[in-house]
Amino acid sequence: MAATELRLPECPAPIAAVLQRLPSFPASLALATALNVGLAPQLPLDVSERLRGKRLRIGVRDARVQLDFTWDGRRFKPLPRQPQVDLAITASGPDFLRLAQRTVDADMLFFDRRLSMEGDTELGLIVKNTLDALERPLLHGGWPRRGRS
């Protein structure tokens, strides 16, 4: 973590306890919508073809939620909770935010055991390499720094 990077808080346990009881589909819809805005326009054709029809899961460890979605070749679509997925990527909410802003490297999180991938390892490498090659971050900006208005 850079000396000037603001330490983002993880989801408090009482909030996570509530979140894990909620249906996952509305949150999966929000994630798919965000991916369609930030990631879909940047997906190379070969990656688009490789992702088509794959069941993917983002697990937010500190919030205790799992968001399932797929790529139909044109856009990301939310899925209800799947019994099995092709690839599951798990990290804390703050670490996912840092990844989306490209302020931290996925390899560093992986080797620090803060990010995990389960399932199709080849697909996992394709996703990781695609995110590394993006021309711009999925999220721009960041959290306001303390002492600024």
C-alpha cells in the first residue's frame, strides 16, 4: 500500500450478517450493470468469445456476499445464485475497489492471500490478464482524502 493511499474499511460484521441474508440477485444486477459500463466496452473479441456463457462469481469476503453473473457475448447478465460456477474470484470489498481503480496489482493480492480464484484456472488467467491490459481503470477517482473539502 502506498504511503498516501487511504486505508479503506472492511464491511462491519453486523452489516455483513444482514447482507448475507439478502437475496443475491439485486446485487448481481448492480454488478452486471457496472461491468457493462466499465468493462464491456473494453473487452477484446477473443476474450469476449472465451467468456461467452461462462458462469462467474465475485465473492466479497468481508460483506459475506456472492454475486453470480455471465457474459452473453454482448453484455454481462446477472444470475441467481448458481450451485456451481466456472470461475469464482474472492477478495474483500476494499481490495476489489482498489483493483477496479488499478491502485493495487492482482498478483500482489493473490500472493498476499487477499485474493483467491477457484475453478477454471485458464479462464482465471484470461480474466486477470484482460484486467491488467485495460487502457483505463474500471472506476475513476477514489475516496476523498482526509483534510480536504
